[in-house]
Amino acid sequence: MRTQPPGPAGVPVFGNSRQYARDPFTFLTSVADAYGDVARFDLGPIETYMVTNPADIERVLVTEDAKYHKPDFQDDAIGTLLGDGLLLSE
């Protein structure tokens, strides 16, 4: 059985999106400080994982990238706005 990484509790429907929208840097920093190298939170209906350890980031983006997929909506919804940068790369 898989377990979820720890993370802040959100409110129904909005998850943690209000906290994130208020101050993204402070929210993400506080999540990393409170929950460690891998954390989970919801931005509205979107289940979000944050990885902060450099070795883990390399594993997710390079070494074992085939195991980790981003939802297709990211390409459709914000791909045009953000282009082909690191945020949307597979």
C-alpha cells in the first residue's frame, strides 16, 4: 500500500490555493520547513507534490523521469502562457 507524503490540510474545494495565492514563496517555504523534502498539498482540485532535495529532484526530472508524469491539463491550460520551460517539462 502506498502512503501519501505529509502536507498541510486544505479546505474543501479550494485545498491550499488561498494560502498559495496570498504569498506563494512564503507558502512553499513554510511547507518545506514543516514537512521536509517531499510534501503534498492541494491547489484547488489539483493534487500537488513538492520535492526540494536536489538528489530527489534529479531522480524525478532525469534519472527516473519515466516514472513521473504531469497531468495533460498543464500543457493545454498553461503551456501556451509559460512555453516549454522547466516547469512544464516531462
